[in-house]
Amino acid sequence: MAQLAIHVNPIRRPIKPYAVRPTPMEEQFYRALIASLIEERHRQGITQERLCQIIGVSDGLVNKWESGVRLPSLFYFMCWCASLGLQLKTERTDGKAACFDS
């Protein structure tokens, strides 16, 4: 009777950098930012489905972002803001001029 060879893959997949959970402070920042984006979406009368189409992401992804199931990358935060006619700006907390000149 023939025996089957069992292959074990010795290569382990690296941990993805976005799999790291945000700190409580980062989580609070994301929640506040997302809450303001939700408020603006409601103010403009845009549905989650329409926002998915505008940004160009799969159906239901905006719902996952808004409900906290997933966090968007910085790129998608910027796309989200742009789709609502907003800009995502940074400022220094020490009062000095920012290094991002237009």
C-alpha cells in the first residue's frame, strides 16, 4: 500500500505591520476623527454605499470603518476626507511652524 508524504511548509508568514493594535491614545484619536467624518457625511446627505463608490472601495468597507471593525489606512483617510470636500491637515503641538509648506 502506498504512503502519502506530508509536506510541512517551513516558511512562516511575517506579521503584517497594520495588524498591530493602536494604543488607547491612537484609538481615541481615530474615533474622534471618524466621528467627525460620519457627521460630515450625514450633513451632506451621502450614504455609506455612495461613499464607497466615490472612494472606490468595496461595498460595506465604509460601514466597517465607521463601526470600528476596521481602521482605514492614512491613504484611505485622505480619500475619505477628499470625497467629502475636506482636507486632512497636521499641526505641531509645540506651537512651532509645521514643516509642510505648500
